Amino acid sequence: MAPLGVDGLLVSFGDRLGETANRAALSFRAAVQSAGLQGLAETAASLASVYLRFDPEGFDPAKAEQAVCALLASRDWYGAELPKGRRLWRIPCIFDPALAPQLAEAAQAAGMTVEAAIRSITRTRLRVQTIGFAPGQPYLGELSAEWDIPRQTRLTDRVPVGALCVAIRQMVLFSVSTPTGWRHVGQTAFRAFRPDSDQPFVLRAGDEVLFVPAPAETYPSLCESGPDGGATVEPIA
């Protein structure tokens, strides 16, 4: 744990991404939000850390640190249960080369055929590890060790909204159209950022996602079906 700025604390559970570090961050953040810590104004979880911001008026760093330390010591966060209220999303995804232009390149880097790469991606329940980089944009993981492939050395000029991209055992489902160094391996019609909605950030950290293969010819109808792009959602028991 370390101070961050004039009114915050950063609690880190690892110096690199891993399942247990991400689990600890998500579980600890949920516990902090339920604990009613005096003066707590905001929390945010990253891949392996939790940020806590306190109301600067009357903020007592020593008391805040004492309360957070007590909560940290209360259980094994690396083995804690994930927060309640998580959901499983099944999102149709196109893997046709016309809409997934770097799938073959990424599969080769992972030592797989294209068919094996698609099976690997679509059979893995991916956790929303954090939301970041762009509004509502999820980082999803982890894929199997074969997918520990680096980012590109040059940027792709732009990927479309709904692009599914891969690097370093993670996937990103792009919520905006942007340049990226991640390889574009699939395309969805899912809109993770909906600025006109009551809930503009659709996915939440801790949710899980399964990508369901869909034929390329269904993409126009998925786009026309609404911002879910044909996705379904159910509670995780």
C-alpha cells in the first residue's frame, strides 16, 4: 500500500497480471465499497491494484491507512471469492478474414492453426479484468499460455468499434475506433460504451465473456439488432 496524490491510497496485489492478483483486486475493492470507510469518495480497480480516493476535507492519512490495513489483514485476498452480482455475456463474434484481418498472423505467433486459435478463444470464459484506456473498454483474460504473444511493433491505423484484439494472453473488446498495437482477430457488433444510456459502461469488472462464432454474413443483422449485437447475458450463480 502506498499514498497516491494528496487524498488517495493505492493497494497493489502484484507487479504483473495474474489470475490471483486480479481476483484479489476485484474482491478487495468490493469489500472496501461495503465497509463504509470514513471519508471514502471513490474506488477503482486496475488489473492487479485498487485505488481509493478520500474526501480531502478532513482527510486523515494515518486513520485511512489504519482502516485499510485492518481490512487487508482480515482475510486472504488471493483466495477470496469474486464479488457477487457478476454476469456471463455470450457475444457473437465474426472470425472471417474480411472482418478479422490479423487472425492468421496472431494464430501463427501463438503456434496454432487458425481453426485451433478460434477454438481456443471461443472455449475460454474470459473475465473482465478491468475497464480502461477508453470509456467502457474491457480487458479480458486470461487466454492459455500459447497466447503470450507481444504487441505489434507498429500501430494498426485504426480498428472499428467492436473489434476483438489480442496480445499478452489478454483480449480487448474495443469500445471506440482507435489506433492500436493489438492484433485484430475478431469482430463483434457489441457496443461496450453507450453514452446515451443510463448505464454507459455495459460490462463490469468481474463479469465473464464467451465469444460465440458467427458467420460473416450475419454481421449486418447483428449490427441492426441493437447495441448488444446479438449478445445474451445471465447472472453467474
